[in-house]
Amino acid sequence: MTGDARRDLVRLLQLLSRENRHLLDVRRRLFGPPPATITPAWLESIVSSPEGIDRLESFGAKFSRMQDTLVDKLLPTVVAAYRFTDALGSTYERIDARAREWGLQA
């Protein structure tokens, strides 16, 4: 692994660490202390107030941001840094074949 690749990985892992802290914080504010059970009544109580809606939207946004960072940035960086291109190709092929088998892809 080159020095540039190592710096990129460190930077992305630091970013993911920050995103994780933010996600955990909003998760705590939305769900309360574990174990939280999500029920229709709980959801109704959340969406019945502007603050609850804000917390729900914030959780969705932070979750999506972290997922995008993992999939769009970290995964390609790890694949390139460790030259996993053959493994990645076969993984994509397996996922594609399974999606077609289940009728999820044309």
C-alpha cells in the first residue's frame, strides 16, 4: 500500500468515526436508552411533534451519509489499496446473478 493510499484510508476512517459519533448521538435522542422497541404507537408518538420529526429526519440523513461514505468512498479505496479488483468483480457478479434470480433486476 502506498503512502497516499494509507493517508486516504486514515482520512476516511477518521471521517467515519465522526459520522458514527453523530449517528449514535441522534440515535440516542430518537430511540432513547436501549432496548427500544419500535411499534406503531412509538412511531405515531415520534411523528406527532415537530421535534420528533426532526429527530427522525436527522437519523435518516446521518445514516444515509454514513452508508454513502462506506459504499462510495471507503470500499473503493480499500479495494484499490489492496488490489482486490478480482474479488470485487466476482462479488458484483454474484450479487448481480442473485438479483436476477430473484427478479430484482432486468
